[in-house]
Amino acid sequence: MATIDAEIAAHALASEPVKAAHEVIEANTGQDAEVVSRELAERNLPTLEEIGKIQVRGTVSWWSLHRDRKKLVEKVARLPAE
């Protein structure tokens, strides 16, 4: 399980800049894209376009890692107690 957790932590979607960019985007829901883009740039975070590319490239692997982790957790839960 440690291996999968490490892969999840190292994934592009788990990076601090991407998480911070998502926080900016969520905090500015309903705002014009220019407002969001300006705040992202001020904080030296990935642009909206870069975030989109990261999501497109990483969503399947992100989902797969979390699915594999869930399966492992379920297997461990079924192991007999010692």
C-alpha cells in the first residue's frame, strides 16, 4: 500500500501548485476567467490552460491509482485478524 500511496503523492494532480490553483479556481467560482487567470499569475501558479492539460493527461492514471488503493484496502480488511 505504501507504494501506491507514494505514487498518489507524486502524481501531478497531487502537486502543491495544482492543489493551490484549484483552491484559487474554487474561491473564484462565478468570476470571469480573466480574474482567475490574473490571480493564478500573481501567485505564480499554473494557468487555466496548464491545469486543463494536467487534468486531461492525469485523470485516468489518478483514477486508476485510487481504484487500486481501494482494492488493496478492501483486501486488507478481509484478512483474518491475528
